[in-house]
Amino acid sequence: MYEKVQENIKVLASFSGGSVIPQVLKWAGKTYRIKKVNLAYQEREGKSINYFYSVECSPSGIFKLKYNDIKLIWTLEELWVE
């Protein structure tokens, strides 16, 4: 099932060597451990850069995340669950 979400979320991420790597996300009162980053890309929006991630979480699901480097906000854009 696919769902467009577009809600701000909390993410625990590591910042290493100029890379941002999401580790854990909190959404709707639940905590999801990120098992794997399937895809990462970035898009410029004016002066800011939006970083997008497609991640596999447990319990099962694929989440599309967005991180804005100026506002320092994480957003859950889309969700795919079985």
C-alpha cells in the first residue's frame, strides 16, 4: 500500500565525511530502525539543498525521507507498506 504523508518527523542521523546517514526515525508515536538506505539523492531549492532517502525500516516498510539543510527539518514524504 502506498501513502503520501508529508509530515515532519524526528530522525537520528550520523554526520560523517560530509554525508548525512539516517539511522532511526520517529513517526506517529512509533520508532523505526533503518535497516538499509536504498537510494540517496539531492535537489537544490533556492539556497538550500534537500536530501532525499529511500530507506527500509523495521517493522517492514519503505519510507521516503527528506532533509532540508537550511531549516534542519526532516519530513516523511511517502510510505510503502505490505
